[in-house]
Amino acid sequence: MIFLSFTNSKSATKILGLVFVTLGFGVLGISYYFFFFRILPDLFSTNKVFALTQLVISIWDAWGIGYFYYKAVVTNPGKVPKNIISEEELSQLKKQYKENLDSEFPVYVPYCPYCSSFKPPRTHHDSVMNQCVLKMEHYCPWINNSVGFFNHKYFVLFTLYLWIGCIYAFLLTAKAFLFQFGFIDTPDENFSENVILFSILCVTIFLSLSFILFWQFFLVFTNQTTIEFYQRMSFPKAQRPLNPYDFGFKNNFRDFFDLTRNQSLIYFLFSTKLPKGDGMHFHENHHNIKLDV
């Protein structure tokens, strides 16, 4: 009965994820339609040069939101390849893992009991996807996918573009919003009252995304995942290990977005390629203490 409940909950989570993704693309589609066919035409009727400028900016941001959302949804976050170690080595790891369960002084064993496979560094088991995910960050129902090594960059860029888009769209519709809620006395004659709903949607998404976005960039700048952060925080402060993957804010940022030394940092906004590497091998800062969890 417990097993049935567990499997049903995982199936329900997957179904809910599909609903969330459908809803996400639906909201984006409606927002695109409303912005490009209701708001921008009103701008063209007042100032064509200003409106053309806003059209270019909005097309760029709409591309970023749609493209990176799609990539975050469809990109496999990273699955542990089969047969990366021999059957004999795997059996030995399994034996060590079982012995470790009863040990008074347990040590880390790179073995996943759910997948019955070797677990590379920074890899964690995702119970929803029922697989180990390379450099797992978290599972997100809005993309119906786990955020891991191969799609973490896309998830962060989608969040950033959406956050920027909410600010940008709200600024264009702010006068109608402020008039409706009594902050100003002069109505905006170029916009209908329906724009207020769009403004409220932008404010709601902006507030919801702000914490997520700033947290994700904190992780990017420190080269860690949410799981790794809380694992380190679980240690007493005096015994807390340092992050072995931290090479400084700027280096961590370049590494995450695959920027070369010669590229300007602004190029991260157009980082569309899959990240370099295999998600199983990472450079370590040997001045820090290795974290084996």
C-alpha cells in the first residue's frame, strides 16, 4: 500500500508537471499576443520612433524567454552513462555501501541504491524522474524536468529574461496600473482597462521570480547547487567544509556560461550551446577542502 502510494505520487507529480508546462507556454503565448497586438500598436499611434525601439527590445526579450524556456524543458539534465565502471567495481561499491549502512563511522560511497549504479561527483538521485542527475540542482514542475548539468544554464537564462520582461512590460503599462490603484490622477488615454490585468500579471511574476533569480545567481557566482549548499550548511560552523569548486565570482560566472577569457561578460545573455564537459568531472580548487557528500 505504501509502495502504491509512493508510485502514484510520482505519477501525479509528472502529470502535474505536464500541466504546468502547458500552462507556462499558454501564459507566454497569451502574453506575447497581448503585448505585440494590443500594447505596441497603441505606442505606434503616439510615437513611431519610440515604438520601433520598443519593438526591437521586446522581440529580443521574447526570443530569450521562449527559447530558453523551451531548452530548459526539452534538454536532458544529465544521466549517468551505463558501464562507466566494470561489473566487478560496481559489485564492490554495492558491498561497501551496504556495509556502510551499519557502520558506526560511515563514509561516503559513490553508489546509488535506487539506480544500482555508480554515482559521479555532484550527482544526486531524482525520485520524480527516477534517475540520477548529473550536478543536480532541483526538480522544477514548471519545466517538468530536473535542473542539472546540461540545462541549468538554460533555466537561469529563462528566469532572467522573464524577470527582465516583466519589468519592461510593466514600465510600458505603469501609468494605467498606477491610475487604476489611485497612485496618480491622470488616466492613460492610450491604453484600455484590460492592460491593468497584464500589469498585475507582470508584477505577480516579477515578485515570484525575484528570490528565485537572485538565489540562482548566488549559486552561479559561488559554483554550487542548492543541494550542495544545504549539505555544507548541515555541518557545524567550525567543521563546515569549503566549496571545492569555487574559483571566485568571475571565474565561476565564466565557467557556468562557457565564456572564454576574451569574451565580454555580456555575452552570457546569448549562451545557447550546451555546457562543455561531461557533468562527471570538475576542476577543484585544492586550497579548499573536498566535499564528498
